[in-house]
Amino acid sequence: MISHPNRHCTVELQALPSRIGQVRRIVSAQLRYWRLDPLIDRAALGVTELLSNVHRHARPDKSCTVELEFQSDRLTVSVRDRDPRLPVVADSAGASDAGPLATCGRGLVMVAAVSESWGCRPDGEDGKVVWFALSATAAPRPPAPKPLRAAEQRPEPAPLTVQPLVRAPEPVVVHAPAPEPSVAHGPARSPEPAVAHAPAGTPAPEPALAHAASEPVAPKPAPPVVAAAVSATSAVPG
């Protein structure tokens, strides 16, 4: 169950390896929503170490509650479980666990390194609370970008001119005329004489009689001159 009225968020879960990664993402998203981005990495690391301690050491079960509270520029992250035994930091543990290979209490050393303060307290008769705090005012902020000086000002990019797409003209294909097939002509024929046809109802002309060339044709005699009549006419007196 997740509840977050105002700037307070609570997550209940079983401290199992598969759930620890989910809670880490929930914490990161919640701090991002609160605009506390500079605190995300340290808060996610601290809550991961506290949940890992619950998974390794809490009895009788792994039920726990993660609580986030932001107030007066101070973020407090706490983990509540059902084991009343308070944790022991590796530096104050017994000689058997205080060496460099100690496996108990080293998560609290990491929590102390990433936080400004931390602590633990009993929660009734059957539980405890382990917490750490981060300050939002002390969180490093990314430096503001410096204005460019006159010599460092970037030139404005030239406007992009888009040229219209011009298609190349298609080549003109000229086809040569196909050669006409050769035709073999025979010898030239003389034109046939034109035959004039007479109109219908006209009698056919009689055929001309051909005379033999050996028979000469005699010339016709000239008419006689009437000389006497002319002479008589000229003799009449006037």
C-alpha cells in the first residue's frame, strides 16, 4: 500500500530481493515528483541498505514499512520492521565482526556515509525504526550556464533554402523509317488503245473497203469552161 498526502509517502512491503528494487524505483520517482532530484541517488542507496538489513536479520518475518517525509528543507527516510533488536554498527561490534571481512552492520556504515544524520529507536514492544536524514539546502546543484561573451557567441545558422526538384528531360528517341520491301517488276506493257463506245441505239458504221494498192485511182475530169458565153458578153455595145 502506498500513501503520500502532501509531502509524506509510506510504502508497505516484504523485504525480499525482488521488492527492494521496486521500492528503490518508487523512492526515486517520488523525490523526482517533489523536485528533489539532487537527493535521489543518496536516498535510493540508503533505503536499499536498510531494506537489505531487514532481509538478512529481521525476525520473525520480513514485513516492513518505508516512510518518506520532507519538511523544512529536510528529507527523512525511515524503515520500520517487527524485530525489536536494535542494529549494531560494524565499528562497535565484537572483535569477530569488526574486521574488514565483517558481514554484519556494514550497511549502516554506508548509510552514515551518505547521510547527514541517522539513528534508530524502539517502536513499541515488537519493532524498531531505523532512519537517516538528508538536507535539501546542502544538496549540490548544477551550475547555471554562463552567458556567452561577444567573441564566443555562436553565429546564427543560415536559413535553409529548399530548391524545387527539377526532373531531367526524357531523351527523344527518333526511329528510322523501316525500308520498304523490294518488288520485282516484269517488262513494261504498252497501254491498250482506248475504245470509244457509241451510245446505245446508234447503228454501227459500215466497214471501210480496203482498195488494193496495185490499182491506181483515176483523177476526176475538171468541169468545162464556157468561153463562148464570156466572149459574147464582152462584145455587146455600150
